[in-house]
Amino acid sequence: MKKVILFAMVASLLVFAGCEKEKDDPVVPIDPDVTDTIDNPGVSDTIDIPDIPDTPPSGDGLFSVSAGHQVRFAPGNLVYSGGYSFAAHQYDYGGYFGWGTGSNPTLTSTDYADYPSFDDWGSHIDGGWRTLTWDEWHYVIWFRAGAAAKCGAATVCGVHGMVLLPDNFSGGTFQSGFNGWGRNVYGASSWSEMEAAGAVFLPAAGRRFGTEMNLVGASGNYWSSTPYNEFYAYVVTLNGYDVGDCIDNYYRSYGYSVRLVQDI
């Protein structure tokens, strides 16, 4: 081994930079009956599509969606504003999309006939992203090993929604089940710990019909890629007390949230 010895007189100054602890956001009560009009449902605070490392810093963040098949969830809900991106945080609501509108994400028509087939949003983003099928949503929420202990209502930085834990979870504090939004309450620091361990949060972003919003903060709806018939498609529904039937079917013309995945 080559050794290099350098003799010199060195004056050193050690500077310690402190990091102020981020304060938790206050929980803001939301009236589920409030209806707002939005001009551009796809606009939100966004970040560029990140390159997700093969090995996250803590926790593998892998979820079984069928026997022997795992995926990793996107770091936030899908957003469109001149191009696709992901919401800056998992607890941001993101955009609202009619079923399968990958090539036409700003479509707000209330006519189900304008949504004849599924065009996956993920196929328009680099990185191998896609939408889960009906069977895959069913499996990850209900049928994978220990599923009942890996799903529950939560409030993250003041936002209501549902937490899903990865197949192998270790790190944060979590209570499974649905018994109101106070079951798992996380501020910025405690949620950062959960996120580092691979937890996924699906915010209760409500829904859009045309350009009218309702149930924001009271329920969440996430599309699958699976049609039910020519009018409906399957969607995950959630609120503070239930995950509905886990998968329901709704008109394709509703604007719902999208959370994409990558195959492992």
C-alpha cells in the first residue's frame, strides 16, 4: 500500500451547523360537505420525477401485489401541469384524473362515453411506472401475508388518509385498522421516520366531477387499471372508518387520485 506523508502546519476550525426541528403542521378541521370550484385540477406543488434508488436508505419499501411479485409505490400522488410529475409530499393531494386519461389528463367531461378505454398514465412517464390492477390492489390491502396489520387510517401533517406498510416493516409506530382519523397521527418528524421505513400514505383527496370538488379530506379514491363495464371502472375507496369494499366501481368520468407503482 502506497503511503503519502505530508508534513505541514494546519490551523483548523470546526464549525457545527444546527438544524432547527421542523414543526408539525396543525390539524385543520375539514367540512366534508364543502364544495369548491377549481379551474385547473391538475396543478399542485410538484417535484420532478425522481430516480428511485434500488436500495432506499432505510426499509426496502416493497409491497406484494400477488404471490411472488412486489412493487414500489411512487413517492406521491400523480400531478399534471404541462407534464407529469409527482406531488412533493405523500400527504399532498395531487391531481384528479378521469379513468385511463394518460394521453388526455386534463379531460373533465362528465360523459362516461369520453373514457372508452384505459390509457395508463405511467406509460407517459420514464421509469417503468404503471397503475395497479383490481386484483393487485385487492391483494396488497387484503390478502398478502399480514395484510390486516399493515393498513390503517391516519392523519399526516394535518391531512387525513390511509397508511400502507411494506411487507417487511420496522422503524415507526403504527396501529392498524380504521376507527377515525385520530388512530395514527404523525407530524413532520414522526412521518419522516415512517417514510424512511417504507410506509406509504394515500391522502383522502376527495373527488372531482366536472370541475366541482367534494369530500376533500373526508374520503379518498384511487383508480385501478381494471374496467368493470363500459360505464364503470374499479377504484379503491377509503375513509376514517373503512376501506369500503376495498375495491368499488364508479363512473369513469369521475376525477380520482392516481398512485403509480414500479415493478421490482
